[in-house]
Amino acid sequence: MNWTIYRLLRRSYAVRLWLSRELTPTGLGVLSFLLLLGLIGLDIKRSVSYQLFAFSGALLLVAIATSRLSRHRVSASRRLPRFGTVGVPLQYRILLQNQGQRKQRGLTLAENFADPFPSFQAFQKVFGKKTPPAVQRRAWLKLLARQRVAIAWPIDLPPLAPRGETEVIGEIMPLRRGLLPFQTLTVACPDPFGLVNRCQRLVLPQTVLILPKRYEIPQIELPGARRHQAGGLALAAAVGDSEEFRALREYRPGDPLRKIHWKSWAKTGRPIVKESQSEYSMRHALILDTFQADQDSEWITEEAAEVMEEAIAIAASFACALQTGGQAQESLLDTVFVGLQAHCFTIGRGFGHTEKLLTLLAAVQPCRDKSFDSLLPVVQAQMSRLSGCICILLDWDRDRQTLIKQLQAAGIPTLVLIVATAQGLNHGLTEPPDNSCLTVPESRLHVLQLGDIQKGLWNL
């Protein structure tokens, strides 16, 4: 029975997509009016609505017939940017070429994405539980909305000259991070009545990486002192107080004269310079909690997914803010998280750029097959070099408190941010958040409420 209902829902979804593509908004209105008249005009002896039904049906048939007479041939190519951001309109260029001998007017262009219909397993999670039908329907609609990767607005094309090229600007609104799959472009030409479209589908598979959304972060002075960095940093990225001798190498154009090693030049006959390394710098950690227990209830999973997305957005916001603010030139930032595997990614002068970190965050998935303890060894390996730490947590339980206590025992100032799902005493968390485990004076703990994240960040 469930399989039959799922197939009916899938078929009705496909029919709605087809109608929205093949009919104009006016055509959809006429079709709805036609169906209404067909219901109220069954008894032709007591109602004359069947006459309007016949007229509307004939109008649609004529519109369908005339739309088939359209012979537009258009080729297209997209010029997409490398990245987009969730919640920020993404603009790109589309180059169109009219391959016909006649000037084309009134055409519209629409993007089609690879929006997969929810799987049968997801359908069973929604309708397999004994919950009220209204709750099941809301959960199903949320699941359908979550499947949408972007919103694309149709583009009214200018007149296309025969054999000519025209460039237009497309705009979409990304809704989900990760790879955004562009699938096809639909060029629609309405019939003279403006009811039915003659559609030409152009298969143009492309992808754009959509980065996590970002919030505005206030100016935060990260606490902590410079610490010795084992192995040092290359001179080209030197940030610190002392530079230690590293090696000798041949002179390169642009090297300062004060670095020339004159004795080696005298021995070899070639200019030789001294290469140094910095041994002290500020180093902070940004710890992202990605551990979530596997939930059976679909509405809980939806809420947990929202918490996860907000945590990633906060991490991306801090990474960008800290690398563009005043401390960007004098500190390093280690971002630690566990998705399918543990990651420790460093950004700063001489290391990876923020763009690479955002690319990693765009692909982060919840970690449901491991416990929070698997994050501890990754953090412990960095503790001796850290000046401060920012922890973005999804819950407040014993394991997460253990991590904070270890950071405090090492004397590391820590900013703890907990993403909460509900108001009240515990904020929907396993245990009520408290500051008792924060022993370093500069450490702080804040709870960020879903739906009010930006306000909570401004209050830091």
C-alpha cells in the first residue's frame, strides 16, 4: 500500500512539473477553470456551464495546435562563476544563438536543476509512523522543500536576431550548500493566445560549488599569547617575534641584501642567502561539532539538519571574519571537524586560503557512526600550540564538557557557542548549559537560538 501511494505522489509531482513548464500562468488558470466547469456542469439539463466548458476546452485545443507550429531553434552556453553562497543571489551569463532564419520574439528561458524526488525510504520515515495525518503532511512538505537546491526565475528574452548571438544575465537563489547541479535549459515560445508553450530543452550539465551561508561577526579580539610553533614557519609567511636560522640557498631575485651569506658567496662564487623561520606566533583553533545521533522521527531529523547547517554557517562566518580582520596578519587558524573523516585545516599567511576552508565546509556531512570522543585526539594533538579556541557545539553533554575541561586545564581561553533548538531551561539540550567548567578567566559560553543566530552573534 505504501509503495502505491509513493508512486502516485511521485507521478503527481512529475505531472505538476510538466504542466508548469508546458503551460503559461494564464494557461494554468484556463485549465483550472476548465476542470471546475467540468465538475459543476455534469448535469447539462440544469446548468449551462457545459457551454463555457466546451469553449474553454476548444480554446486550449486551438492553443495547443498553434503552439506546435512554432519552429524556434536556439543554442545556449553558460558562463558560471566558481562559487556561490547560500542565500545570496548568484548571477551568471548565458550566451544564446538563434539558429533560425527568422527573428524570434517573446521567448522565455528557464533553468532546470536535478532536484531528486525523495526516496522511498524517506517516504516511509514520514508515513510509516502512527502520527496524525496533518503532522505527516507537514513533514512531507518540509521534505519536498528540503529537496530543492535553488530557486530560478524565468528570464524574458529580448528579440533574437536571425543567426545572431545575444547575452543575457541569469540569476538563481542557492538554497543548499554543496555542488549545485545545473541540468537543462528550457527555451519556451508561447502560442498566439499566450496559453501553451512550445518548449525546447537544451541539455547543459554543469555544476557550481555553493558555499555555506555566512553571518556578520562583530570585531572579536581573540585572547591568548604567542606560543612556540614546533618546526617554525617559512620566512615568506613569517609572523612572530624571533627568526631562527633554517638553511642556505641560492639567491633569488627579490631577496633582501641583508640576508646574503657573504662567506658562502666567497666560497662558491655564487650569491647565497640565509633562510630563516619564525618560531613564535598566535594560533587559534575553530572546533566544529558535527556529531549527531541517527534519528528515526522525520521532524526531529529536519530540526537536527537545521542545527547542523547553522553550526557550519557560524564556522564559515568566523573563518572569514578572523582572516580578514586585524588579526589576519599575525595569527593562524586551525579548523577541526570530523565528517566522514577527521580534518585539521590551517589557514593564515603561508598556509591555505579561506576559500579552501569554505570548500571543505561546503561538503561537510553529519557524523552519525562515531562518538564525540573521536574528536578529542585531533584536538589534543594541537593543544600545546594553541593560544585560544572557539568551539561550536550541537549539544551540551558529558563528552562535550570533557573537551572544554581539557582545554581549560591546558590554560587555553575558549569561546563556547552552543546552537540550541528550543527555548526554556535546557534549550533542548541534553544538560542545561553552565559556566562551571570554564576556569580560564577569558573563557565564555553563549547559547545561540535557532532563528535568532545573527542577534546572538552580535551579542558576543
